[in-house]
Amino acid sequence: MGPFKAIAIVAITATPVHAQARNDCAARPVVIERLQSVYGETRQSIAMGDRGAVFETWANSDTGSWTFTFTMPNGMMCLATSGESFERLAEALPPMGEEG
């Protein structure tokens, strides 16, 4: 096992809060399986970024844990940050020109 794989495996097995300060990556299916099976997180949002990167928010609404990831076109998924106290909001945006 190469040094990169060892680092990625450690990152995926870390708790979300411990992974917060690192930028660790592994194959997308490995990261998704870990987020779902260990933390009970499901995808809450998705957005396209520069250079084909896909940004996603994963969260567990029961425990409040959340993880922000990005996936590069080569299929590597990276943990950007994570934390606690996730809440789903369903609030309307204020009309253009008004602050709320």
C-alpha cells in the first residue's frame, strides 16, 4: 500500500470533526460508503464548480453531523470540512434589493 492510500484510509476512518483540518481523498465509492455506513449521512446538496469539480454536502439530520466534499473529474472524492449541528432550512429568500 502506497503512502497516499494509507493517508486516505486514515482520513476516511476519522470522525467528521477530526477530518475537518485535513484535505484527504479516496475513490468516490469508498468515501460515500463510509459517510453512509459509519455516519448515516446522505447527500443534501450538490453543485458544480470550476474545472469539473462536484461539491456536495452530506449530513445526518438525526445526529447533526455533516461533511462537505468535492469530487474531481478523475473520480477522487475529497473531504473538505465537517462538523456538527446540521439543520435543513426551508426559508424563502427576501425579494431582490431587500436584506433579511
